[in-house]
Amino acid sequence: MKKLSIYTIILILLDQISKILISNILILNEEINIIKNFFNITYVKNIGAAFSIFEGKQIFLVITSILILIIIYYFLINKKDLKKLEIISYSLIISGIIGNLIDRIIYQSVIDFLSFKLINYYFPIFNLADTFIVIGSIIYIIIILKEEQHGKNNIQ
């Protein structure tokens, strides 16, 4: 649990520092081109969740985030033997949820700034916390699939 806490704190700090830097360097909706026709830093505020779903439903999103954190915490206190990949996965997911939760509570929105374009498709703008959640979830899914493949989660 100690490593999980340390990793989580470091990732939350990275997320929050990146958002503070962006909001202090750029004005809202300002864009800096990093890689032409592919990657921009674009400062926006998202008042919803991914893809702007639940737009304007900050209380719902805050409560949902807290409930998910409680569920994860409950699971973690009942699981004693976390493997290194599980620690990384949980650290990423928890730090991402907390990073965006901090924004929702302080700013009533989430600061997003990573903007990618592939061919003519603009991906929704996101932040480090979002990246942590996605990568952590992918790692967790891989862990589950490997455990099932080795018969550890098969219900008889």
C-alpha cells in the first residue's frame, strides 16, 4: 500500500502541476502548435466528463468519483497481495480520478489541454489525469485477461 500511495501522490502532483502551468501560460481556448497537423496544446475547460457527457452535472460527477474511489479503496483493503503491475494500475486509475476530482471541486470544470488530430479527425481534448485512467484501466484489463487465461479467476 505504501508504494501505491507514493506513486499516486506523484501522479496527482504531475497532473495538477501540468494544469496549473497550462492555465497560467495560456488564456482560455488558446492553442500552441507542437507538431503541425497532429498535436497541439489547447487550454479548455470541460464542464462534463469524457466527450463532454454529463455536461454541467458537476455534483453528479463529484459524487460518482467519490463513490468509485470508495469502491476501489474497499477492494484494496481486502486484497493484501498486490503485484507490481496491479500497484501501477491502481495508482494510475486513482490518481486520474483524484486529479479530475480536484478540478471539479476547485474550478467546477476540468482543465484539458492535450489536443490530437489524426488525418481529419480531432480527438476530444484531454489531460494527464484522463491518460492515467485510460492507461491504468488497460493495464488492469490485461491483468484480468492474463489471470483468466491462467485459470486464476475461473469460477467452477
